[in-house]
Amino acid sequence: MAEKTALLLFFISSFTYLASFLSVLLLHKNERQIIRMTSVLNIFAGVCGSVMAVMALAAKTTVIYSFSIGSLSEFIARISPADDFSIKICPYAALFLLIIYFISSLAALYSRSYLNEYMASQVLYSRFAKIAIISGIYPLFIFAMTMVVVSNHSILFLCSWELMSLFSYLLVMSDHENPKTRTAGFTYLVMTHFGTAFLFVFF
């Protein structure tokens, strides 16, 4: 029972992060609504994920969910036959998930006041672009980070790692007007792809 509840909470949290991203597309003409909606959804997703992680830690259980996606699963199995195309939430992974979900909830709570500062900008396009990028990319970044932790397959892990790197790069570059930010973003992108290259060799 605890395993099913933990898995359900994980999927609720994951789909809520995706809903947060979609809300930016649906509310693209109302910056205040974007800030309010994404903040609420991200906090809710983080709370659900935190509860799930605590449950998995308390029960000391391991939850495995295998994806069945037809011919794509068969293709992936041929590429990497030793692994099961699945996610795995063990107590060790739950500890990292708890840290990610808890801190992301606090960040989502803080982001309301942080993003509201952009509302004072007189340049409408720049103001909206920053709010939309940060609000839309942040939940995808958190989702990708959680997938890195729970991935139980080399290809799924590498895809999640790459998405996490790209989403975090876009978040950094939301303040691209600053030359130091552009330099830091480029350095970050190069270093993460060095890491990705070594991961490919490892796997």
C-alpha cells in the first residue's frame, strides 16, 4: 500500500510540474496570473513530492515502475539490454528527492516576490520574457532533476541529465543582458557537457 501511495504522489508531483509549465503557455498575456499560478502549482508539487519522499524513507521500501511504450521500449531494450526501462525510488533516492522537493518548494514560495520585481520594468517585452522563461523553465528543471535521481535505465538517466543541464542553462541566461551572466552560462554549459561526455563513456 505504501509503495502504491508513494508512486501515486510521485506522479502527481511530476504532472503538476508539467501543468505549471503549461499554465505559462495558457496565461501568456497575464504576467501576474503566471506568477501566482506557477507559484501555487510548484509549491503543491514540492509538498506532494516531499510527503512521498518521507513515506519512502519511513517505510524503507523500494518502488519500481516500468514504462511500457511499445516499439520504443523494444528499441531501447536492444540498445541497452541489461537495464529495465523504469524508475526506481529507493530510500537512498528518496533522501535526495526530499532535499530537491523541499528546497524547490521554498524557492517557489520566494519566487513570487522575486518575479514581482520584474513587474516594475518599463520594457514590456523584456519583462514578460524574463517572467515567462523563469516561470516556465523552473518546473521543467525540477522535474528533470527528480528524473535524474529516480532513473533506473542508462538512456533515461542520460536524457534526464541532459534536460536538467539545458533547463538550468536557460534559467541562468534569463538575465542575459549582463555580460558576466553570459560568460557564466557558457562556462556552465561547457562543464555540464563535459560531464555528459564522461557519463556516456561510463555507461
